[in-house]
Amino acid sequence: MGNISIRLYGDPVLRQTAQPVKKIDAKLRRLLKDMAASMYAAPGVGLAAPQVGVLQRAVVIDVGEGLLTLINPEITYSEGEEMGVEGCLSLPGLVGDVSRSTKVIVKALDAQGKEQEISGEGLLARALQHELDHLDGILFIDKAQNLRPSESDEDRG
Ligand code: NI
């Protein structure tokens, strides 16, 4: 387990809109570090701050290509559409098919407050869209078809 626990479906915090981060300080960096630890421990490929009960626009993602820390992320470009299997750390044991953009570009600040641009395709594009949805209180089940039980721990965000 990580240092902070992941909120599960039914917790109202998951349905609230997160506020933009105003100050990137030691407290926020601590939160991001704890979020990453919880994501890796789960295991999962992404985690958004509302999933640990913090209504701030911050997410961590690692689809196996290294840790991404995104503060105040925004999708600036998207293209294509593809259906893929998705799960969520806040809804363990459940997966569904969700249509997402094939490619997205996301603009965000990093943990030092520096602007970064992430270009993602495939699983990374999917993880980015899934985590950004969390910041607006949107869960994958709102968009999924064919929801079904799953025993796999893979690719949850
Ligand atoms: Ni999720």
C-alpha cells in the first residue's frame, strides 16, 4: 500500500470538480510523491488527486515509460477515435470498453512549475484522457460499454 488510500466508487469526492493548483510548493510535491507511490503499489497506470480525496487538478501517470507528473493539465489537441478496455483504481474488479481519442497532446506544469507538453498515443493517450476526466468528476463507467468484472490488475487509472 502507498501512504495515502485510494477513494472508492460511492465516495462523493470522485464526483466533484477539482480546482486549479495555485501554488506548487513542498506540500503539493509531497502529495504527488504519495500519489505515485499509491499508483505503483495498487498497481495502476495513473492516479488523479480526487482519487485520494484532494480536489486539485493534479495527476500522475506511468504506462511503463516513466513517471509523468501533470499539474493543471489541459488537452490542447486530439485526433482519431478508438475503443479499448479500461479500468479504474476507484472501481476495482470492473472493466469496460471506452471510446477515446487515439492521440492527444496535453499541456501541463511539472512539479517544478515548468510548462511541459506531453504527446501520447495508444495507452498513454487513454490514460491521459481517463485521468483528466477524474478532475471533472467523470468516471470511465459514464462512458463505457459492456461493463464486466475483471480479475486483471493491469492498466487501471
Ligand atoms: Ni480512474
